[in-house]
Amino acid sequence: MPDTTRRRPLGHLVRRILPLAGLSLLLSACSLVRIDNPQNAWDPRGPIAERLDGLFWMVFWIAVGVFVVVQGAIIFAVVKFRDRPGRAMPKQVHGNAKLEITWTLIPALILAAVAVPTVRGVFDLTRCDSGALQVNITGHQWWFEYDYPDYGITTANVMVIPVDTPVCASMTSEDVIHSFWVPALNGKRYLIPGQTTVLPLEASEAGEYWAQCGEFCGLSHALMRARVVALPPDEFDAWVADQQTYPAEPEPGTPAFEGLQIFQQRGCAACHGVNYGPDSEFTNLLAPDAFNGPELTKFATRDVFAGAYLPRDGETRREALAAWLANPPDVKPGSFMPNLGLTQEEIDKLIEWLETLK
């Protein structure tokens, strides 16, 4: 008996699957555009980001208008000039100089309307005002270092700036190419070894803005994060004054003091600097050729560490520190901070000491 089973052609299946796939892609993209997303370019919080947002929406609506006109013309032509029995060939417009000049000029004018504000914005938003607050940013695998030359402050992971104040970030990298991106304040900008790039920043309201390395830089690229904290001017001045002080030395015989000794004995001081002041025997000054880990002097004043990756959601600071000190590469793949095989007692004492660095 011949097989009379009806088989649907491949094209029929493709025509059914493609619309469903497109709809799924559209819905998944829409689910990511949430106003409460901490890395959200749709919610500008400063004049620079607002300008970028305005430029985006201008180009977007121009593109929407072009799309509607072009698709409308296609649909009109398909319907009006569709083939019918006995219908003559439609009048051809090939060689019509007026029409060809018109539909050449219109795209040129549209491109000019887009190009002028775009090019002007590229130049305006990649240079700093002369009176801007200077912050030097250095990218490391996998964390950001911040240096305030006007105040003599060096910190890591958390960049603190005053509200309604232009900030000039001069950026470079110590190892590979990174990219500093604070979606709420500005676009991305490369950090390149041996070069200095400039990124202006300004926040119009107080708050914490999440940042991220935007250029693949190694195993922990996805976990190379940062925070930009914008404070009212008086609170920023108080932060500066606090950062310019030295932490108190732990009392001998206390768990914190024993933690400091573990820090010195276990080789942690080979990578991390701690400054108790010029007259303290515990001040650790790194050699110029030493591996540069984050500065720990004011460690306890930061709400995040390990490249702003820890603490994770639902994790206390102490729990995150315990997990990190027990096995850094397990918590953050590719971490240059090794597993020192610390005992739980040593970890507890190190945490006691770290919490005194404020």
C-alpha cells in the first residue's frame, strides 16, 4: 500500500516557528527593561546621562518614522499595484530625475539631523570642565581603584562623589583593557594600559549607582563591578575628612590584634596596603613592583568588596568575608588572591581586624 500520510512541507513549519521565536525574543527583551534594574540606562540620574537619553530617543523616533513611511509605502504598492487579470503594466518611474533626487535628499537630510547632535555629543561628553573634581581610576583584574589627588585619598570598589558637581575621571589600566560603565551617569569608556582616557560624570541626586566593567577582561569579567555613591556636598566633605584619618591600632591581646598579626605572617601584606600613619610600626607600604591588591586602610567603611561583588544577595558582610577568606578563587573564579588554607579561627580573627579598619 502506498504511504498516504500527509506531510507538511518544511516551509510551513518555518512560517509557524519564526513568528513564535520572534515573539519570544521580543518578550524576553522587554522583561529586561525594568525601571528598578540597578544597571539601567533607561533611568538617567544626571545631566550627562539625560543628554545621552535624549539623543537616543530622538534617533529612535526618527527611525520609527522612517520605518512607518517605508513599510507603509511597500504595503500601499503591494495592494494598489498587485497583479490582476487584464491589468496593464503600472507606469514606471525609473529615470525620473525629480523623484530620484527627492528620495536621495531625504535620507541625507535625516542622516545629517542625526549626525550633527551625535557628533557634538561625542565631543562634549568625552571632555571635562576645568573646575571638575579630579578622580583617577585604575582598572585591575578584577576591581577598580580610585585616587583623589586633591585630597590624598586612595580607595577601591566604591567611588564617592558630591551631588551636582562635575567629576572628571582620568582612567587607565594596569593590566588589560577594561571599560568603566555607570549606566545612570554616562556611557562606557575604555581603560587602556599605557594610555589615559577621560570620562565626565555628574549625579543630580544622592544615591548609589551600580557600575560594571563593560569590556571582557578575563575569567571574572562578569564579577568586576563597582559602586558610585553620590552624597550631598556636606556629607561628601565629611567622607573626605574621615578618609583622611588613620584607623586606630588594635589593642594587643585582642582578636583584632591577632588578626593583624595573621595578616602580616600569612603574606597578605605583600599585596595589600594598610596605613596606620607615618609613626606606626604596622603601616604597610608596598614596594613599587609589588602586586597591587586593593587598599585596605578604610576597608570597613565600604559596603562591598572583592571587586564590589560581595556581599551577595541575602548574605551578611561577615558571611561574605568568611567565604572569601576561606577560598577566594572558589568565590570569584580567576581571583589572584590565593587560597591560603586559613583555619576558621584565623578567618574569624582576620574578620575582627578588618572590621576595625575605619
